Amino acid sequence: MARLKVAVLISGRGSNLQALIDACADPDFPAEIRLVISNEPAAPGLHRAESGGIPTAVIAHRDFAARDAFDHAIDRALAAAGIEFVCLAGFMRILGDAFVARWRDRLINIHPSLLPAFKGLHTHERALAAGVRFTGCTVHFVRPAMDDGPIIAQAAVPVFPDDDAQRLAERVLAAEHKIYPMVLRLFAEGRVKITSERVRITDFIPTAATCVLNPIL
Ligand code: GRF
């Protein structure tokens, strides 16, 4: 079985990268990470890649006068490594329209909210301020607008009365680490179809309809 050749783009901690590395460590997993690119030379996630024996590249946005040139450098690195599919995992730069178009439907992102709620930064603070009873995370196709694009999978987590942003972030992060590898597997198995900007997962049997309550009285 040929494994899907994946690159992961990071800017920082890389805990989602780690979840993907761990999933790919299983020889039966249908994808492999061939390259990790960071725009931040000091990103701790680079060490995770190195420990996993994965080639890394630092492409620092500060070294480029224009975004196009930065995007091109990333594109060249992806091409040189024979990359077929790209996962953004805490990558804190906006990629230009041309790059996004070139990688259309082969470029996904994970965001720590139930999109389309709470696009952008400080999602957990904003979820707490809004008083929502559930928040979560979303894996979606990347489109030119930030945190926009067809939704592939979401995980919902409850918000509890004494949560602060950090506790909530930890709960959401644990869910991120479950759904990102799950989505990568679905892609590598060829089970993610997109038509008219709506995503369908093939060979998927919905479990019995459930209603999740918070609070439970
Ligand atoms: C995650 O919360 C992810 O959803 C967001 O940035 C954070 C990255 O964390 N896009 P890590 O670097 O994967 O630990």
C-alpha cells in the first residue's frame, strides 16, 4: 500500500504534529509525514519532528520581503519532497490566494472552536465570554479567507462553570489530537469527497442519533 505523502506546517509547540507523528508510526496507517516546515526557527515542534526522524525545513517569513516569495519557498520545499497533502497545525501565517488555489482540496487546517463560531485568535476566552455550553475544534479545508472552508470533522467538548481559558484549551486540545489523525486517515483512504463546497465521508455509518446535554440535570 502506498502511503499518502504528507507535510505538516507549524509555528510553535507542535502537539497536533505529535498526534499525527504518533498515528503515522503505525505501519498500517495509510499516511506518512515526509516533511515538517516551520516559519519560526525556534518552534519546539521542530524537535518533535527530529525525534521522529522526519526531515524539517525552516522557512522564516521574516527572511522574505513579500508574502508571495515566502509562499513560493514553501511550495518549492513541498515539491522537492514529493508532498501530496498538507496539514496546517498551529501554523500562524496566512497563506496567499495563489498557494491556497494550488493546494485546493489538498490543504487542511485545525482550529480550536466549532466553526463558524469564533474564527481567529483567543477562541477559548471568547467561548467563555459568550457563555456557550459547548465548544470544540474543527478540521476544515483551507480557503483564502481565514478559518473558512468546508468542514470535514468537528469534536464538541462541554464548557464547565469553573473553567478558565487554560482548562478549556486543554480539554479542546485533547479532542484536537483525536480528530486530526482521524481526518488524515480518512483522506489517505480516499474517503473524503467534496462537492459544491460540502464534504461527504464515504463508507460512514452514523451511530445512533444522540443528544448531548450540558448541564445534565
Ligand atoms: C491548536 O489549538 C490548533 O487548533 C491551533 O493552534 C494550536 C496549535 O497547537 N490552530 P499545537 O502547536 O499543535 O500544540
